[in-house]
Amino acid sequence: MRLLIMGPPGAGKGTQAKHVAERFKIPAISTGDIFRANVSQGTPLGIEAKRYMDAGEYVPDELTNLMVRNRIDEPDAVSGFLLDGYPRTLAQVEELDGMIKFTGHRLDAVVVLTVDRDEIVSRLLQRAQVEGRADDTEDVIRRRQEVYAEETEPLIEIYRDRGIVIEVDGMGEVAEVTQRIFDALDAVPES
């Protein structure tokens, strides 16, 4: 199964990605987690990515595409994967199409979590306190929401035109949302 999970920052994508990946026995690949790991390790990619992350901006496509390509080429992703946080731009959609086509497969579904915007801000501020995320200040959260609306939300329409979007209500208890996703994915054939 080759999946994307989309939704605004704070919609619960990372939490749900873990459950979906476990169910389908595929890796959940989060660009945010990989960037944060590189930042904490002080790698050249991390140093460059941190400048953009601290401003609430997207890391440039060239860096992100290379990182994703390397990750989905790893052995555990041969039978499928779930991408969280990628693609975020039209150029990344085209790049991902090429990566998947090269393997002889196709993208099976795009799960879009829908949530209330005010709820998202509350979630992210709470997460910042619990996890000590310095990049989750209110100003940065609001800027990330704006960037998502401008740059990523339009990509959902591309996938909707392909007939592979599954919208799932992301409000409620984690287990309830997980079950909604599982129910929706049960009808999706694997490529």
C-alpha cells in the first residue's frame, strides 16, 4: 500500500500515520521527524533545514525530494509506505509521481484529515509544552497554517481529480479517528 496522509499541521497526521503503518505493515515516513532528527544531530541538512523551520517556512524542494527519494528506496519501503508531510508543493507532487512510477506502482490513496482550525492551534500549543518543541510558538503555528493553506491545500485537488482522496473527520478521540481511517481504507485496492 502506497499512501499519503495530509491535513494542516496539528491535524493528527503523525499519530494516525503510526497506526495506519502498523496495520498495513509499511513504514510511516515523516519529513518533519527526519528534519528534526537532522537538526538535533547538527547535520549539514539539519543546519540548512533549521533556518526554514524556525521561520515556519517549507524546506526547499531539492533537499526534501532527495531525502524522500533516499528513504523510499530503503528495503522496508519496497512493499509500500505512508508519507506524512510530503508532498507539500506541486513540484514535489511531480517528483513523487516519478519516484513511484519508477517502481512500477501507483499511489493507492490520499487520506485527508479535516479538523477545526482553532482546535489545531490549541493542539499544537499543548504539544509544544509537552514535547518541548521550540518551533511550535503561536506565531510560527499561525504562519504554518497560512503556508499550508496557500501551498499544500491546493494539492488535495490534484489527488481528488485522480479519484484517490479519502476525507476523514480528524476530530474526536484518537481511536475513533483511527477506526474511521481503517474503514475508509478497507475499500482501497493495493497497487
